[in-house]
Amino acid sequence: MNFIIWLIVGGLVGWIASMIMRTDAQQGVLLNIVVGIVGAAIAGWLISPLVGVPSINTGFSVGSFVVSLLGAIVLLGIVNLFRRGRVR
């Protein structure tokens, strides 16, 4: 059950991040899930120690959702930087 919730929340995080970064038309549901989960992993590694809030990989709360969203935005910014030469 936790795995299904992890996929749903990861997809939601990836979808919101892709809307913020304006890459939503280029991505499908599967890529949104991947961006959300990998973004949460990046957030757990980079952002969580700075703010003291875990990412969605360890448990779900509003703070963990925001931290994971920031990680997904960072991930999409890095991808855009390499694909287009600018963050957007």
C-alpha cells in the first residue's frame, strides 16, 4: 500500500513541478512519476539537511511535499539546462 501512495504522490509532485517549469506538454504520466520520485530523492539528499524536513521518501506531510516539490523543480531545471542551454 505504501508503494502505491508513493507512486501517486510522486506523480503529483512531478506533475506540479512540470507545470511550474512549463514542461508539462513534453511529459507523460510515467515521466511525471519518475521526476517526482527522483526529485524527492534529490530533495532528501540536498534540501532536507538544510531545512530539517524529510522528503516524501520517508513519510508524507505538507513539509515533505514542499521539499520534494523543490527537489523535482531542481531536477527539471538541471534537465532543461542540459537540453536547451538555459533553465527557463
